[in-house]
Amino acid sequence: MFSSRTPGLSRLNKTQKASMTGVAAAGVAAITFSLVPGTAVAAESQSPVQSPATAQVSTSATDSVQTSAVNAIIAKQFSSPDTAAKIQSVVQKTASDKTKAEEAAKTKAEAAKKAEAKAKAKADAAKRAKEAANRSTVRKPVYKNNLDGWIKESLDIMKKHKIPGSYEGLHRNIIRESSGNPKAINLWDINAQNGIPSKGLLQVIPPTFKAYHVKGTPFDIYDPVANIVAAANYAADKYGSMDNVNSAY
């Protein structure tokens, strides 16, 4: 009688997937419906009245049979190919999602690390460039506004423009020509007679100053530095260097 009811119970459980408790309850109810009538008939034919001990044994046996039946139904349901496939699919999807999440987190971390390294490299490059610029930047010297300062500044400009000459050569000729007076002017020599008097520290005439003026210096024949550099440029062209000049030139 129990085996004839099992298929029905299996069909009932498949329609009650919302709750395992419902499945178990349904199974118990179905088994009780099928087993109790027969048991009652047998009891009536043998003895109209059962002792408490006999009733307790009968109930225990019924419970055991019902529990075994429900467990068998549940086990059968979860051992079916469709259910196993679904469980396997869920497990695989969960594992796949976990792997994807881990890979995404790893990729994000690597990208952040690369961005940090790139930013650091950029900052280091900017720092090195700034340091290099600071090293290459030459502070403009401050020259004294006197004969010594004028000669030193002139020598720096001459060096930049590759005009030969030394401090001694410049100083010697300046003292002979003007005694160190940047406003000196010759009003009695042949040049003066021709209307182009010699002027400045190295007594340069205006046409010579104009022809040998060095770019970057004031276009003023009385400017001490401009006068020295133009005269040195002229002496380099005519005599090789101001150092070679020892008289009027």
C-alpha cells in the first residue's frame, strides 16, 4: 500500500518547491492518509481496545515509516538530473563571478599602481628639469660703476662675442687715451679738425664706433662699456687684439 502511494507523493512535492517544510508536511499528510486506514482496520479486527503501551509502539512505528518516506522523497527530488544540473550551474556561475570580481579588482589595483608610478615619474622629471635649469641659469654679475667694473663687464661681453683682449691690454690703453674718463673728448687732433673728434675711454671716433658697435651694448659712444667693446672689436680687426696696441691707433 505504501509503494502505491509514493509516485503521487513525488508529484505533490514537485509542485511544492517553495518550502522544504511544505514538502515534508505534504509527504507526511499523504503517507498518513494511505497508512492509517489500514492500520485502523487491522486494529479493530484484532482488538477493540489497545493498551497505552501498544498505542505508543504503533505511533512510533508510523512516525518512523513516514519520516523515511519523506526523506526518500526529498533525496529523490534533489538527486534528479535536472536539479543536479541546476545546482552545478549555480556553483559554476558563483565561482565565475568570484573569479571575475577578483580579476577586476586586480586590474584596478594594477592600473592605480601604474598611474601612481607615472605621476611619480612625471614629478621626478619636472624636479630634475627644474634643478637642471637652476644649475644652467647663470646669475648676471653685478659690476662696480668704476673703471675696474667697466673693464670686467667689457671682457665678459668680448668673451661672449669671441673678441680677443685682456684686462691688462684694455687698462693700459684706456689710461693712455683718456686717463679713465668716459666723457673724454679730443678737440685738437686731425680727427677733430675733420669734425669727427675721438670720444670716450678709448677715444673712438663716431664712424668707427658705429661700424664696430657690439649688439647688446648701448649705442652711446660715451657709455664706458659700449666704448671699450667697440674699440676692442676694431683693434681685433686691425691689429689682432687690443693687447697689441701701444700707441694711437
